[in-house]
Amino acid sequence: MILRKYRWFVTVLLMISALVWTSAAMAQSLDVFKGEKGDLRISGGTAHIPVMKEAAKRIMTVNPAIHISIAGGGSGVGIKQVGERLVDIGNTGRTPTDDEVSKYGLKMFKWAVDGVGVIVHKKNSVRNLKKSDLIKIYSGEMTNWKELGGSDNPINIYTRDEASGTREVFWEKGLGKGAISAKAKVVVSNGAMKSGIATDPNGIGYTSVGHIDDTVATVTLDGVAPTIENVKSGSYKISRGLFSNTKGDPTSLTKKFIDYLFSPEGQKIVVDEGFIAVK
């Protein structure tokens, strides 16, 4: 009995010590922003926005003299704008190409891993697809849900614009670089994709796994569901890194923001927002 009580005491003590250490580490992460001032401009990939907003909120709460603005636009926009010094950080949901790195002198920082999941309306009974079926749907070869065991209704395809890193990863790893029908409806962000599918009973689209919630239904591909656990294990293949890119080595406030994303607190935000931490 005494031994059991001792073990319980040691376990509780270790838990308290871990909490104290974590809290201290998180406080230290934000301490570096005290005494700073200025503006930080961020644009690009839309999957990144929840993490960016939460990080910015915490930083600006600690120090109101710092102002952080966050815009979307897609990975291509992020690269172009940071390359032209219109913003300090350009976010991408894909690895910048060698040409982009060379042209703009980019430095890349991957702070999370994400998947791209196929989604349909919650009332759609089709919840399982073969990758070959997905390719036929997006090429326009397969046009009615009844061909897949669903209702006798047309399939409405949703996609992202060509500046989107989410689109590029989905096109490459989900569609095997196959065609996307010209009839597909183009939406501007992960959020807009989710909203579009949530209101279209015949729609099919794709979005960041970190953005998926109960407003839509997910579709398994070859029997594998688009979950964080499956992305992490590697069994779900449509995955990508989330990058923040700078023109040259980051300095000052930009460097501190990127360092914060890799800190214990920053990586906890990554996990809390539905992504996979890299540290």
C-alpha cells in the first residue's frame, strides 16, 4: 500500500513538473516580443491562416506595439509578394520550386505537416472512392453520383485556382496530375471550399485536413480516411508541408515570429489547429 502511494506521489510530481516546465517555456517564447515594435505583413496559403491568426493574437496581446496583418491569396501569391518585398512572410502549402527559390532568393521554413482530404455534402451517401474514380470525376468522365452507388444527380466538381498550393498537392498526389474539368467551380480558399460543399448536396471538393469539421463529410480513398493520424502514419498519401518563406534570411520581428512557430507554444498551436507538429 505504501509503495502504491509513493508511486502515485511520484507520478503526480512528474506531471506537475512537466506542466511548470511547459508553462515556463511558453512564457519564454513570448518574452522575446517584449520591447519590440513595428509591422509584420503575411500573405499566401489559406491553410496556414488559423495558426497565423492565433500566433498573431498572442504576440499582439503581449505587446500591442506590434501589428501583424494576415492575408490569403494562395501559395503563388505568397511567393510573389514576399519575393517582391510586398510582405515579410509568404506562406505556401507546397514546397517552392527551384526556379522560385532562385528567382526570389527564398528561405523556406516548414513548421507543420497537413493532408488534403476529399469532402462531400453530409447527405451524400458516397463516402468511399477509389483513386481511379476520383480521377474520372475530376476529368469529367464520370458525371453522375449513381455511377458510384449514390443518388441520380449530377456531380458538381469544386477546385481551387492555380495559385493554390492545396490544388497543386491534390492535383499531383490525388489525381496523378490528371485533368481537371473546365466545368469545375473554382473557389478561393480552404474555407470557401468547405462552405461551398456544405451547401451543395451534389458537390465534391478537397480541403486541408486541418480545416475539416462536421459541416462536411470526408471520403476515404482506397479505404484510407483523411485523418491527422493517417497523414502522420503515412498511410494517407495526399499530404504536404506548410511553409513560411522569406526573401533571404529573416531578421528582426520576422525572425522572431518564425522562431515562435517552432517554439513549444507555437507547435502546440499547430496541433490545436488540427495539423501535425514538426518538433
